[in-house]
Amino acid sequence: MPIKLNFGSRTPAAVSRERKEGQEKADRSRILPLPTNRDINGSTPSQLAKNFPGAHWRNVEKAMGELDQLIGLAEVKRLLREA
């Protein structure tokens, strides 16, 4: 009778995929400090990315867009309160 070895259902591809997903989750959870207006004025996202270790310019560009949206929302709320 042959001996049957059971290593579980995780194949090498599944282990690699899980590791990659874990790394992507860790990258998403990394919080970048918010740039100040002094940092943003006259700077491109790639120039700003140099100020934040580990930041890619596309992530900085996305953060700048989100910051602009938040500033816009705050402005709308202020205008609604004044109305």
C-alpha cells in the first residue's frame, strides 16, 4: 500500500498569489503624511514623491487629487452653512 502524503491544498502558485496579495495590502495600508500647501504649490507629483520615502509619484498624484476633493467638500460645506 503506497503512502499518501498530504501537504494541504496550497499549491506553490497559491502561496505566491497569497504572498503578492499580502504585499499589495501592506502597500495600500501604508499611510503617507499629507503634504502642506507649501509642498504642493509649484511642485509636480514626481517632485513631491522625492519628499516622501517609499512614495511613487502616481500615489502622490492620487493623494493630491483626494486632498483637492476634500478641500472642495469643505468649501461646499462652508458655503452651505453660510447660506
